[in-house]
Amino acid sequence: MSSIDTSVPVSTGGSKVLAWLVVLAALALLVATPFLPNYYVRVVNGLLIYILLGIGLNIVVGYAGLLDLGFVAFYAVGAYTYALLASPQLDLHLPFLLIVVIAAGLGLMAGILLGIPVLKLRGDYLAIVTLGFGEIIRIIVNNVDWLTGGPKGIARLDKASVAGIELARPVEIYWLLLVCVVVIGTLVWRMERSILGKAWAAIREDQDAARGIGINTTVAKLTAFATSAMIGSIAGVIFAASQRFVSPESFALQESVLIVLMIVVGGIGNILGVIVGAAILILMPEVLREFAEWRVLFLGLLMIVLIILRPGGMIPRTFGPDKLIRRLFSR
Amino acid sequence: MLGTIIQQVFNALTIGSIYALIALGYTMVYGVLRMINFAHGEMFMLGAYAAFVILTLLIGDIGNAGVVILALVFFAAVIVVGLIGVGVERLAYKPLRHSNRLAPMLSSLGVSLSLVTAVQIVAGPQPIGFPSFFPSTRFDVLGGTVTSVQIGILIAALVLMVALYTLVNRSRAGIIVRAVSESRPTAQLLGINVNLAISLVFFAGPVLGAAGGILYASYYGIMSPTMGAVIGLKAFTAAILGGIGSIPGAMLGAFILAFVEVAGTALLPALTGGLLGTEYRDVLAFAILILVLLVRPAGILGEPVSEESMVYKREF
């Protein structure tokens, strides 16, 4: 994923203004969202869920350089955890926060479960095994009718509530998601800059050399898988709570590909890139609503063109949140 | 009982030979470029659509075409798809030949997405009925029913595979391809036209894949823009099972996979007391894929390459 020099020469004068413009536009969107009609709030909610998923997958794909094409399986784990523990399906109605904890735990376990067998695999083989894993999970969910309702899915999920405050309307879900994205995003960014993050980067650049200088690649890789799966699972819980309906359709292979695409388009291994990528890929279809069928074609072509022309994505890996802040306040 | 077994064996052989045709494309591309071509399943799909379009253009009324015309349509369609394959390689993979290994894979994901959507836009997302390329008659072989379509598919696939095998092993083009797949830098140093070899592979692979698509569509009488996804993945499983990079391996893997699938579909409900039904057939294929990669990543006939030597480092 790496080995390409992603740093681009930037002139500081104009780009400071540009940076301010982009940041202010993003902030304006965040502030304005609660006052928009429900439809737009839902679009922003979708965007935030994908940002969350992108942040999660980026740990494995961007930081550790392991292409995971079955990420949506963890998303499904979280969504179905909520659907089973807070619906008439099993007549269980656990509180939202407890389910978040359970789902995070299950996601962690699923991540390690997938991580252990694929530790030895690299690059393309890893991609294929994770892809197979994702498909197996989806087929199982689709067919265990007595538990998951099969293709019909599970409906009438409970409304989420935290500390007595109900979170069901799009605006309420919006605040929940915003808090989650900010908290998880910050944590993951700190992880990236911790010694663990450096170990991931070392594995990404050259696994043998990383092992040579004494990095425990097994632990580092498993941590990457587990953390990423946990975030995916939490995103799944919120997704289920906001839709109040889950079905296997939401967890098709295309979703995994879309999340990878977000990362590739935005900037591999960079949280800012994930946000930009998600914004492009999730908001663009809304803008291009009239050209419904053309937009996927456009996405595919965009992916090819970007990989060829800008293999590092829109935002270079080196331009992280710290750089952005420095750019904003540079003289 | 014997009749059922014979019938199932023929089912497995039919589907196995289609898997084999597609698996060959994966294995050849991997052999030469060390790249998983996610868009290969789409060549399979394009084959069926190209044949359909050419057939309707040539003769408005599908169904009463003579054998010669059908054969011509078949060849025209696979060659069109072969050329598409070469074009796709030139546009989407060639610029990435010297970047890291994941870039062409991601690019092929983009190609796959684009091709499926393009076909969806042009032909509509719904499945379309496909005319059979073989006159349909039923035979009774020891109590089992075997159709002429199955036999036609078997023969067509065998002919194509033998042709490929001879081409690769006996012709000058085959030598070039094998040399490049052995070692690209060395082949380049020896003055072999690497671009030609890669183009040949990206022609032959889609040609076989498209042939598989036409046979598949005339077997089931239906085609859809997304038909390449699952079949492509299974053919890829077959290629890995047989040992990716190995041409006989891809054929062997395809037939093994087909037999396991057919046997699994027949036996799963009986073995598990109805708990696991036939819908778990695809799970079976993916489980095999994962098991093979974990236990013996080199596959059955693949060279026992160590994990370390498989890592492609950039030459500076």
C-alpha cells in the first residue's frame, strides 16, 4: 500500500485558505444538520456511519497494509447483536449501552477469530480469505431463519436510549453518531501515533524487516484486526438502532468494497482521507440522484483513475490531522 | 441409485468444465503478473452478453440459427471479449505494473464494478433469457438423464483446454508466456517482449472465460449482469485449490471443486439431518478456499513456494 511517495508539493499561501474553507464547510454542515429536514439528517447519518466504518477498516488496510475485503461481516455482527438482543425476535430487550459493550466484545472476538488463521497470509491471499469469510457470514445469516429471520431480516427493533434519553429520531441518532465518530476517531488517531501505530506502519512497509527489529507481528496484526472489528461492530449496532430493521441485504460484498473504495479514494492510512473519501462516495450519489444508474459506473471508473493517477488517495498519508491543524494556524 | 449417481457425475463434469475455463484465466494472469484479477468474473459475464448481442444482430430471430452460425457467433463473441480483456489490461493495469501489489487488485475491483454497471445500464439489471447453443435432447445413460447440452459443454470445454495446453506447451507464444511467468526480470533481460506475453495472457484468459460464460448461459438458459461474481469467486477457488499459476492445476481444482459441491449439495441435508440445506453449497466452496489457503497455500499442483519468496519486492 505504501512505498509510493504520497507527499505532494504544496504552496502554503493558498492552501491555508483552502484548508480553512474546507474545515469551515465541514463544521457548518455539522452545525446545520440538526436544523435540516429529516431526509438530509438521514443522509448525514449515513455518512457518519460510513466514516466510522472507514476509520475501523483503515486500521487494517491503511495502517497495517492488510487488504481486508470481508469487513462488512463485523458490521453484520454488531447489527445482528442489537437486532437479537433488543427486539421481539428473542423477546430480549437489553439496554442500548450494554448491547454496545456486548457487540464490541463479540466484534473483538470475531476479529481475532478471523485474524488468527490469516496471520501467515499476505496481500492478495489475505484479501481472498477475508472476502470468503464475509460471504460465509452473509450466507449463514441469510439462511439461519429461526435466529435471524433469514432474508426477511428482523424488524421492530427497540428504540435506543442512553441514560433515559431516547435516541430514535434522526437528529438524536445524529448526535449519538457524532459523539462516536469524534471519540473513536480521536482514539484511533492516537493509536496511529502510538508505538503500536508505528509497529503497524513497520509491518506495512516491510514485514520481514519489522520482525527483524523485534516487532511482534502476530500481536500487532491481531490488535489491528480486533480493533477494526470492534469499531465495525459498534457501527453495526448504531446502524441497527437507527434503521430499527436489519436484513442480510445491508451486508453484501459490495458494502465491503465500498468501504475499501472510500479509503482508497480519500487517502490510505489517513483519518482525514477516510472522512473525505466517505464524503465523496456517500454524498455524491445524493447529488447525482437523477443519474442513479450512472453513479456506480462513475464510482468504478473513479476508482481506477485515482489508483493510477493518485495512488495515495486525495489526501496524502503524511497530511494527518496534526498537519491540518498546523496548516490552519500557520503564519 | 446408479442412475442418480451418473446424473450427478455429469452435472459435476458440466459445471466443473465451466469452472475450469474461468479458473484458467485467473491462473494465467497470476502466473505472469502475480495479480488477482477481480474483473475476470466479468469477462465470463461479458461472454454471454456479447454472444447474445451478436446473435440478435446477425439474425433477429434467435433459436433457429444453424450450427455454423452458432459456432461463428461463439468465436466472434469470445474474440470480442478477449480484445476487451487486452484493452482493460492496457488501460487499468499496465500503468500500475511497477507500483505495489495491491494497486492492480484495487484497480481490478474498479474495473469489475464498472463493467457490471455498464452492462446493467445498457441491458438492464434483470436476468435475460439466453438461447441454447446446443440442440437439446435427453439421453438415458444407465438410468440417469444426461442432456446433449451437457455433453456439448463438456466437449467444447475439453477442446478449448486441450488447445490452450498445446498452445502454452508447444508454440512460440507459449514459450514467451511461460518464460515471463517463470521470471519477468530474467525474461526481460533475455529480450523477450514482456508486454506481448502479458497481452497474450489477457487475451487468452478472457477468451476462455467468455467461452465459459456462453456455455454456462446456454446451460441454465439465463444470463444476468451479476452472474460473474459468485462463479468468478468459485473459479478462483478452483485455481487456488489446484495451485495458482499452474494450468493443469486449475483444471484439476475446478473438477474437484465441482464434485465436492455436487456431492455436498446432495449429501449435506442427509448428513446433518436437514439442519444444513443445499443453500450452504456456497459456504462449502468458500470453506474449501479458506482451508486450502491455510493448510497448503500452494494448492495441489502448485510449486511449493515458500511464503517469503512469494512476496513480490519492487526492483529498483
